Amino acid sequence: MRTKGQRRRIIDVVLHQVQLADDSPDKPALPEVISRDEIIDHVRELLKRSRGRELLGTFNPLLLGEPFHEQSVPWEALARQHLHDVWNAAKSYLELTLAHLMDEDTFEGLLQHFVDPVTKEKLKRLNRKLDELLTAVQKGHPITYNHYFTRNNPERERKTTRERDWQKTSSLLWLRN
């Protein structure tokens, strides 16, 4: 997720872009490298296109959803690849353990009549749960549950307002003297 979990990687300056070839079509590509100025221009364009009936100086809060959805495009492929990798590892472990504990005929019968049907059903349930989790990311509105952000953001806003008010008050006092 850290290296391939975003569609774009935002950096201060793009010197040159190098895309490493990855032969596997199942694995997500490395993120596109984009400069901070380019992403700001992109968001400005989104602002222009989404202008509605907002109050002057404000923006449509749903606008944040579009860049979020764009950035989260690789998540599905990463999550499915992880589910597939963990699934195969668990199934291999189970088969190796059972093969070690019993003779081959018992192992084959148990695998065919019990283990495979049960594990296939579990895999279907896992995929349905992943679809459910991805739906919230792909179609929902971004929201943070990060306690640090939700606790500190109002304090940061109060601090900014106090500083702005102090600057206005100071400039008024300066003009009167």
C-alpha cells in the first residue's frame, strides 16, 4: 500500500519520470509521479468544473471525493492480490498438514469431499466482504476516523482564527496611533 497504493505520487519537482516495467499483469503499476504544482492545477480545474451554489469563499465538500477516488484506484488490485496470496498460503499449509497426518487415500477423500467445498465457500465469503469494503471506498464520501485529526483540527482552526483576529486588531491599533 505504501509504494503502490496511490494512483499518483506527489513530489515537489518532477525531474524526470521513470516507470519500471513489471511483467505481471495482476500486480498494480507504480504510481504516476506528479509535481505539487500539477496536482494543484488539477484540483483548481476540479473546483472550476464543480462550481455550484456554495457561499463565496467556500467549496463543495463533495469535491474532495473525486481526488480521493482517483488516488484509491489501485486499492482494489492490491487488496485482491493480498487476499489471493494469503488464501494460497493458508490452503497450502492446510493441505501439507493434512497430508502429513494421514495416508494418501484418506487425504484425497477428505480434501475432495470436505476441505475443498468448505474452503471455496470461505473464499467466496472473503471476496464478498472485500467487495463490501471496497464499495465504501469507491462510492462513498471520504471521512476520517483518525482521532488525532478529529481532535486537533478544531484546535488548529481556533488557533488560526485567533492569529487572524490578532493581526486585524494589531493593524487597527497601528492605524490609530
